[in-house]
Amino acid sequence: MSQFFLTLLQAILIQLAGLFGIFFVIGFFHSIIQAKTLENYQRSLGWKGILWTAWIGTPIHEMGHAFFALIFRHKIISVRIFEPNAESGNLGHVNHSYNTKSLYQQLGNFFIGGAPMIFGSIILVIFLYSFVPNAKEIFNPLFTNYHNPLEFLQAIFQSLKNLFSVDNIGKWNFWIFFYLSLAVASHMAPSKPDRRGMWSGFFWIVILLITINIVTLLLGVDITKYVLNLSQFLGLFVAIFIYSLLLAFLHYLVSILLWVLFRRR
């Protein structure tokens, strides 16, 4: 019996790491960078300094919440896709409620909370195919079989190298894409209330995953390899997450420069 529970625990940890590990890691660093960037703008240009990206990034952030709230059948109470408030620090919001007796709606809290990263990534892909001529070739390295994490990282590096090629950098439409991407990426991180909602949904995801694994292990089937194979299909999203994190870091560097030049004495 102890061996069964050890196998169960190992399977759950590997599956959670494979499916959600990179999402949590990137989301964590993204949230820190975003908070520091906004702080630098407050200390240099004031509240209005963030609006040069927020006017695009915030509506996409909030529309992501609303989109997934509808998918998971939550009741949307109010939506403000862009309503900057200097006193509260809020840029917009989506208020929603759900049936606590519905497992589906409980699970939805995770995806609704993480919606800005998921929905923002989809928007970044749309921007990519709209403005970058060689969009189809950029992420081709990701659609291969990986034998180890190093090969996966090499594929991501090659994709980013394809994106920032000399040919692309020399085109005006690439810079439109770059600015729009910067604006979206700078507001993709889940807020503190978003993260609280994510944890409540993640709890039920873990419970569901435990239940499924107990049943399959009792039947003599370990679904870990199937779950990890599924995670490979998320490679495109992972690459976009990493790209958005790089853009957020670039925005952070710009905010530091502005703070040095215009900081209030």
C-alpha cells in the first residue's frame, strides 16, 4: 500500500510540474517585474506614465478574464476593460460570481485568474501573424519531439532568433508588432486578486488529478507519459510566455531609465 501511495505522489508531482510548472514560474517572475515597472513609473513620470502601454494591455487583460468567465459559466456582474484610477491603482476590472457547488465552475477559477497570460498569448500570436512576414517559420522549431529540457530550451532560443532576425528588424511592420507586443506583455501578469482565484481553482485541479490517477493506477495504467506528451503541445504557449517575459523585462529596463532621467527630487 505504501508503494502505491509513493507511486501516486510521484505521478502527481511530475504531472503538475509538466503541465503547470513553467506557467507558475514565468507568472511569478512576470508579476514581480510588472510590479517593479509600475513602481518606477510612479516615481518618475507619475501615474499617467503607464498609460502608453496600459491603454492596449489592460483591455486585453480584462477581456481575458471575461472570456474565460463565460467559458466556465460564471455570472459576470460588471466589466470595466479600461478605467484608470490613480487613487486605487486599478486600471480595470471584471467582477463575477459562480456556483460553489459546481466543480466545473470551481476549476474555472484557475483559468479565469490566469486568463491574462493565456488570452494575452493568443493575442500575441495574432499580432505575430498579422505583422511579421515569416511568422509561420518562427515557431517551427517548437513543433518537434524533445528528448530532454535542453533541447526544448534550444528550440525556444532558435524561435526567438528567427523572430529577431536582421530581415525582420529592418521592416516597419515588425516594430508595430513589437510595440503592440510590448504593451500586451507588460500587462499580462495576474494581479494579487487574480492569483488568489487561481489558487482556489488549482486546489480542485489537484483533487481531480489525484482522483484520476488513483483510478488509473488501480487499473494498472500510469498516465504520466500521456500527460507529459500533452505538455509538449503547449510548447507554443511556453515560447510566447518566455517572449512576453523578455518584453516585460525590457519594459522594466526602460522604466529604470526614465526613473533615472525624470525621478522626482
